[in-house]
Amino acid sequence: MTMSTFTVGLSEAKANLNKIANLVNETGQSVTVFKRNRPYITISPAQETPNEETLEAMQQSEAMRNDPRTKIYRSAEELFSELGI
């Protein structure tokens, strides 16, 4: 059985990220996002069992959350402002 491929333009992906994430999660199928008529990124379902790299990132994230020196940003805008973006 072949699965259909979902594709979407970058503007549509930005506007509908939550819907796309739900689609990927519910169907288990990836969505390819195109930018200027070329594949740009692929949004895929998370693996049921995290690989070693993901486990390490999760451990680092937890360690940062528990470190009182870690700055907590309340919004993406606050983070981007701090980074000068």
C-alpha cells in the first residue's frame, strides 16, 4: 500500500502549523514544505522511542530547566529581541 505525500507551501505552513502538526500526528505521514517551488523542510512524526541524540537533548533540556542561572523567555519575541533578530 502506498501512502500519499502531503505537500504545502512555506506561507501556508507558517499560517497553519498547528493544523499541519495535528495532521502529521494523526496520520503518521510526513509533510514536505516547499519554498520557491523546492523542497525546504519535512515535518515528520516523532519516533515512539527516542534515539540517543533525542534522549541526550531531553536530558540537557531538563538540566537547564533545573539550573537557576538559566534565563526563561516568556515569548519567542522576547528571545528574538535578546538575540537581536
